[in-house]
Amino acid sequence: MKRSKLTFWLFLFPCLLCFLGFVLIPTIMGFYYSLTDWNGVAKSPKFIGIQNYFAVCKDSQYWYSFAYTALFTICCVVLINGFGFLLALLVTKQFKGATFMRGVFFMPNLVGGLLLGYTWKFIFTKIFPATNIPGLGNWLSDNKTGFLGLLILMVWQMSGYMMIIYIAGIQNIPDSVMEAAALDGATGLKRMFKITIPMVAQSFTIGLFLILSNSFKLFDQNLSLTGGGPNHTNEMLALNIYNSAFCSNQMGEAQAKAVIFFVSIAIISIIQLTITKRAEVEA
């Protein structure tokens, strides 16, 4: 018994050490620095209380980025989970090439965010204008088409990943349930809305949480695709915090922004998990 406990703690210790060193301690230090005037250089920053938080409240660009990120996240949650579920329904059908198609749809997720951003930037700024098709100019020169371009990139990258999660949920549905529904005369749409969707509710909870949190924290793609431009109109929250910290050297204020960002994501995620978990029980 003692040996098993010792083995358990020996295996757990590296994970606890990493969590302590790379998550917990930096989080506490970040909260402390949000209460100082640290500029990233000074060894002993001055404690200024909640002045940084008052400054953030007056920062219109930060709140613009917050609203922009929230809208982008809503679009991503709906589109990525919708496309991911439809792809899962497609590749779980019995036909030749289904396994190959799973790999093709998942492949964009294997490419790094920076590389994807630069790839799509080339498409939007070089290939689109070269077609001379009306409406396909330099998409990244306008904030509306820039938003759409960032959304296309994210949906293209993440739909295949969500597909894998929904495939696991669909394959856990007993064949006997579907066969019984078919014998009772239920159409394909009825089976999907009355059986498939309720029985993969747990997968929807996971999918919604992952896309919600990842979309809010999006940085690489935003940096490489638009850089927040034109004129900061496509600047998401993570990039806004980065610019405050490393371009303006306002580390203390950037940490205050990050704390507000962290608390907001935590509250939204808890609400989402509570609602979807309740829907699981009802289903």
C-alpha cells in the first residue's frame, strides 16, 4: 500500500512541479505586476494599486478588441461546431474513402497558426486581387473582409479537429437504437434531431468549450494574417495585450488587461459548461 502511494506521488510530482512553475506562480506574479507600474525593465516596480485597472477601463481600443473578439468567438463557436458535426456525419457513413477523408479534413489542424496565417495572407493579398473578380480584392485592407478572412482561416483549421470529437460521440450511439428508430419509420432528419444530437450532447459540451476558449485566446493567426490592421480594427484581445506589453512597454497595464481577460474567459466558460451540462441531463 505504501509503495503504491509512493509510486503515485513519484509519477504525479513532475506534473505538479510543471503546473506550479509554469501556471500557478506566473499567474500570481502576473496579478501582482498588474498592481505596479512595471515597464518590463525596472527591477523594482512601484506599487500603484488598482490604477492600471482604471486605465484599462478608459482604454477604448481594449474594449473595442474585447467586443471584436466576442463577436468573432460567437461566429467561430457556431460555424466550427456546425461544420465539424456535419463532417462527422459525412465520414461516419459507410462508403469507400471515408477514412481517407477523415485524414484530409483533419490535416489543416496539424499546421501551425503562424504558418496558416501567412499562407492565407498570401491568398487574400496576392491571389484574390490577381483574379480580377469583383469583391475579391485585397481582403485584409478592410476591417469587414479582414474579419471574414480571419473567420475563414479559423473555421478551415478547426472544423476537422471538432469532427474527430463528434465522430467519437456518433460512434458511441448503439446501432440497435438507430435500427429501432428506422423500423418505426423515423426519417433521417428525425433520427438526427431526436437521437443523434441528444446522444452526442457530451461531445457538444466539449466542442463548445474548446472553441470558446481557443477563439477568445487566438493570437498566432491574428498576428500573422492581419497584425491587427488596418488601424487596429482587426486587433483581438490577445494581440492588444501583446502590443501594450511589448510595443508600448506598459507591462503593468498589460497585466491588468490579462487579469480582466482571464476572469472574463473563466466566467463565460463556467456559464457555458453549466448550461450545456444541464442540457446533457435533460437529453
